[in-house]
Amino acid sequence: MGVSDDGLTWTFTLRETVWHDEQPVTADDVEYTYHIILNDEVISARSADTVSTSHS
């Protein structure tokens, strides 16, 4: 994982893998999942595992 000097951009390298139906996992899949985890309106067991997105 790489983080920009200003800390605003995070770059991830995804390994090649597939879902249970043999479709490839894409960056769009990961982005969608991350946004769901951060959505306050969705009850997610993973939300406590993520970084804080609030700014003081």
C-alpha cells in the first residue's frame, strides 16, 4: 500500500483472484465494498475495522 505525502491518496495493489462464481475481483468491487462499510446507514460488522473518515 502506498500513501501520498499529503495522506489524501491511498494506492492499493490487488492480487488476482476470483469470486465464488469464477468472476474476477476488480478494483470497482473493492471500492463498492469499502463505501458500503463506511456508510453509516448500513449496519456493518467491519465498520469498526476501518479508519476514521471524520475531520476535526
